[in-house]
Amino acid sequence: MFTIKKLGQMARKALIECIRRLLKRVRQLEQRVKELERRLAQKAQNGTHSHRPPSRDGLPNKPRPKSLRTRSGRQPGANPDIAVRPSSESKSLSTFRFIN
């Protein structure tokens, strides 16, 4: 690195050469910044996050498929063909015995 004192003591040709090298380095760094910004924008566009593994990115937002099953037309609940009556052991209506 050059100090102000060293730059003042340098010859004109040496200063010009120093400026050319610095300008070349600045162009290299600008190109690197553009490349890194491009890669960052590409990652943001893809929806990937550096703190997440690719398996955790999730699936694309597709609608869930509807069931291919059709309704049978029956009402939900117990089978109406089976006769039930309260069991004789219990007076409670919550206990039933099936008759076949």
C-alpha cells in the first residue's frame, strides 16, 4: 500500500503505472461484484435459501388433487338392517345388544 508521502516521492511514470494497476484492479472487483449480484438475484428468483437444504424448499404451489372416490348415496351412521334393542342386563339405554 502506498502512503501519501511515498506517492509524492514517486516519479511521474511510476505514478501513472500505479494508477493503471489500480484501475485494472477496480475493474476486476466491479466484475466480481456484478457476478455475485447476478448469482444472488438468481437464487432469490429460484426461491432457494442458503440456510435451508433443497429438500426443505417445498413443492411448487399446485392445487391438491380432488378425490376420485364417488359418494355411495347411503346416509352415514349405523346399518339400518341390523335390529338393536336394549340389553336385559342393564336398564340404561346406552347399552345395546345386537340381534342376528
